[in-house]
Amino acid sequence: MDGVQLVVLDDVGAATEAAAQRVAEAVDRGGAVGLSGGSGPRPAYERVTTLRPDWSRVDLWWIDERCVPPADGLSNYRLIREALLDGLARAPEVHRVRGELPPEEAADEYDAALEGVTLDFALLGIGPDGHTASLFPNAPSLDVTDRRAVAAEAGMEPFVPRVTLTRPVLAAARTMVYLVTGNAKAEAVERAFAQPPSPATPASLVQGRQTVAILDRAAAARLPGQ
């Protein structure tokens, strides 16, 4: 993937710390910050509550959300609230996807809220199938260029409808950081960063104006030179 800076660190702990530091730097700059859910970034969010307890200069957006109520165990809002927001001394302005609504209605509402918004920073992961955000392999959502957020069907478990930011919104992000760790992600990392871009690997199609991939050695194992 042209233009992606690869940062390969010894283990999950080092990668988590590096990602937390990048989020902390984004908090210092302020502006619009987009965060992803999932188990991978959770320790980084917990670490950031110590590094930067004041998020009052940040507008916080969700990269994607599962269409469940905000207290549901599958909710990305709930994960970020528990791991990050509940531990802050000063909270950001929160712009959550209302996952309790029907998917199309939630997507329309979020699309309207994003009008005029450019992400200053976005933190993403990569699934074992190569998806990022809720942009799944060969999904119609990959081709959407006239919306900022769309409803999307899940391409892997949990099989619940999603709302996701679209490729143009993510491409406009001033700084994009991928955090990817573990052997299970090595093949997807290879396809995303060492093979030609393809809709079969959505992460290969998604990069911001400046893109950094923070990997542990296990996730980077199939990259050339690693």
C-alpha cells in the first residue's frame, strides 16, 4: 500500500503503547477524532485515560457502529465509553451513532451530522478477512461516494447490521492510524499493505492523507523483510 508508514514493534504491549501515544498526540491537537470499536484498541483507550485525561478540545466520532442499543454488549459506543470516556477528567463532545434506530435511519442521521466534518485523526483496525471499519470484502458500501455514512450488513460475526463511515470520509482524514496485532491478522496485513489494492481486502483501499500502520511482529510476520 503506497504511502503507508509501517511501524513494527516487538509485541502487543509495545504496539498498544505506540497507538495510545498517537491518540494522545491527536488529543493535544484537538478537533475531530474518529475511533473504532473491537477488542484490539481497548487497552490503548484505557492507557490514554492516563496519558490525556482532558479531551475537552475533541469532537469524538465513531468510525462504525453495530445497530444495537448503547448499553448492549456489542455496542462500540459502550466499549469506548467504558474503556475511555468513563475514565476522563474532561469529556469530549460526543457524536455517537444511534444504533438503537433502524439501520437506514441511523445512517441517515449520522450522515447529516457529519456534513462539513473532516476527521483530524482516525484509529482503525483490520479484521482477519481484511475488512476495516464496517467495510467488508466486496461489499456495495465500498463503492459509495455520495454519502458520509451508510448502513451495512455484517460480513462476519456478530451478524448484526452496522453503520459505517464511507471511503471518501476516511480518505479525507488528516492522520489515519491502523493498530493490528496477532498471528490471526498476518495474512490480512500482508494483503492490505504488501499486495495490490483490492475490494477483496477493504483495508487495502482505505488510507488517509497520512497513514501509519502500527503492528506487532506477529501481525507483520508475512510482510517483506519482517
